[in-house]
Amino acid sequence: MGTIWQPSLDHGQGPKYKAVIAAIRGGIETGALKEGDKLPPVRDLAWTLQITPGTVARAYTMLTESGTLLAEVGRGTFVASKAPTPEPEGPIEIDVIAHQSQKLDDHYNVNMFSPHLPSRGQASLIRKLLAEVAQEPPSGIMHYPSRIGAQPAREAVVRWLTGTPMGAFGQSDIVLSHGGQHALLLAFQAILHGRRPAILIEELSYPGFRRAAELLRADVIPLAMDADGVIPEAMEEAAKNHDAQIFCTSPEVHNPTGGFTPVARRNELVRVARKYDIQIVEDDCYRMRVERAPTYRMLAPERGWYISSLAKILTPALRIGFAIAPEGRTPDLRRVAEYNCFGLATPLIDLCAKLLTHPQIDTLAENTRQGFNVYVQSAVNILGGYDVSWRANVPYLWLRLPHGWRAGAFCQAAEAQGVQIRSAEEFVSRDARAPHAVRMAVNAGVSLESYEAAILRLRQLLDNPPEQLSV
């Protein structure tokens, strides 16, 4: 049940969040706050005390971590039903408070540039498997990587991709890479030819597409989009005017908007690609083992290239990715990979084989996906009323800003509040006009309480655009 507790702050020197902590603890000591009492929502208490929601969120976080309060997702924050462990007295207390403050400061600054995976046991499993590889490396530690030595890892990738609608493929079709970006470069190198090749991309797209193209001195042509993805007529017009050799796309989970390209639109784009002999490179790194539509490799087996990695569902630290070429093009892709780096390091190959065939791996992946969904749903609840695009099983949100905010200014204001997000400008070509929007990746590496506090600070900015930018 709720409480009619009416706090007051000691407005002496020192951080305001510490004054909120003292007020809550005082309420508990005097009996004004009893075990099980529900505290006011962050925004309500901030309004009552005339301070920022971020200040209240910091106080709630510290008291939750110390055991004084209990936070329950979807219900609120309560006075803990069990008394917290008594805090040390004397000089030691200062050290404890300093430690808590440092921990809180780490969580107060929440990085939402890229998704941070929730910890669901991956780290422990990887450490265990690394120890096994160190003791008995199947591939040895004194030899170059080889196709034969990497076969167990490729077979493990085939198992990992079970259910992904890609048509026929086997372990011999898998080319391992140092992450998804490296796989993208390998595919580009295997395809591009001539003096002035062009790569077609979505007008809003993952910046890595452009960077990979620039490294290979290819022209980058952005294509107009609608709610279903790239407009076929825009693709055909670009193909008429450029030596378009690659169409690079993320149809399953569009980055940055989280959009989805229906099968009918994919088939229209395949028709254009066949007409102008354009290869289709599909970046599928954000498909979290949830199938909605066939890949381009299934729809156009003669020209569909498939790229993915383990970064978004297990860990980005290992840099394990893979590419699958269309029918008949595997030798080209394999040759580029071997000329590029000879292959992955043998201990990494052995780890990949063990990791992707481990009995716990499917459960870990599912728990990671569900962990992301909890954070996404929480952000959507807080940002209700604003123009937010989101989907279950996608670890980021796309926020179209209200009148009064431009993307660059909003990102700067957010960073001043300890929240780092990406402007739409990062997802368009240099000379293109960007929408007034931002991408907010889920950071499940911090507590849900800290993440919610960060989203609340963004909500505060949205509710109060600066006067000089308002309309």
C-alpha cells in the first residue's frame, strides 16, 4: 500500500541526493515510513521536493543497494520488509559511503550508444571453456589455423543457425570472421570489382556499411525508404545511374529504427536486384534467434549473402562472426578470408566449437533475449506519450523528438545528464538530411533501477525543451 509520508529536506551543504537519503532514513526511524510502505514515484517525489528526478533516482538506487528499500519492476519502490545490515560506525563508515557513491556514480552515467548485454551466465561459462581450451587445445597452439582444424567450429555455427530460414547450407559454407563488421568487409571484398563500384544502402542505416565501403573506395548510394523498407523504384533508379554491385540491408531488424521489411517488399527488391545483377548482403546481427521472415539467401539463393555474429546475443567481447555466400560463391569468400587474415586464432576457434554446442547455450541465449525485453518494456512505459518505435526482441528504441528539440542538441543535453545516446545524424550520409530522432540502445549491464533513472532523465528533457529551441 502507499504512504502519506511528506518529507522535507535539510538544505545544508552537500549533494541533494544525500539529503533525500537522510530524509527517507529519518522517516523509517521515526515510524513515518513502515515496512512494506510504497514510496512515491520518482517524478512525484521530485516535484514535491522541487529537485530533479535524477536526484531522487540516485537516492532510491543507493538505498536499494544498501537493502533499505526494495524495488519491484512494474510495482514501485518499497521500504524493505527486513532490516538492512547495520552500517559500520566510526572511520570505516566513511569508506563504505565512498564505495557506495563511486558505485552509484558508475551507474549514474549510463552509456546507450550500443547494446550492453545482461549477464545471464555467459561470462562464467566462457571462463570455464577458456580454461578447458587452455588445458587441452584441440587445434594446438603452435600451428596456423586450418580448414580442417576449424571444422568443429563451423559445424557448431550450423547448429547455432538451426531454424534460420536461409535455404540449404552446411559447415563447408561457413566462413568464420572477427565479428560481424569483419564479415561485412569480407563479403564486400569478394564481390566488388571494376574502377567505380557502388554500394546501395538504406538512407537510414548502420554506419558500418558506409565505413566498410569507404575503406574499399566504393561509392555509397543511399536509397529512399518508407515504412516497409527501401522503395523498389528508388533502388531501380540508382541501379540505372551507377555501377551498383551490392545492396546492403538489415531487413529483419532495421538499424536504427527497429523496422521490419515484409516478405512482399523483399521479393520486389529481389526482382530489381536480379534485373541489374546486384548482390544482396544481409546484415542479420540483430536477429535474436526469433524468426519472422526468410533471409535474402533463401529468397535469392544465387545472390544472397548472409552476415551475423554472437555480439548481440552472447557477448561482443569474443569478436566471433560468420558469413555465408550464395550458391557457388563460397570459394570466393573463403579465398578472401584466407588472404585477409589466414583465419581466426586457433584457441578462439576451439572456444567457438565448445561454446555453441554447450548444453546450456540455448537457455543462456533465451535468457539474454528476455533480459533485454524487460529493459525495453520499462523504457517504453516511462516514455509513454512520445513517438517511440520499439519491438520485442530488439535491444534499442528509436525516439522521434518533439517540437523544440533537434537531435544534436538533445544528445548533448542527455550527455550532460549522464546518458549517452546516438543522434540520427550518425545513421545518414554526410550530405543527407537527418530526421530529428535518436537511437537509445538498451544498457542491461547496469541495474534496471539505474537504467530506469536514466530514461527518466531523458523524459525530463523531453518534457522541458530549452526555451531557445522551442516553437
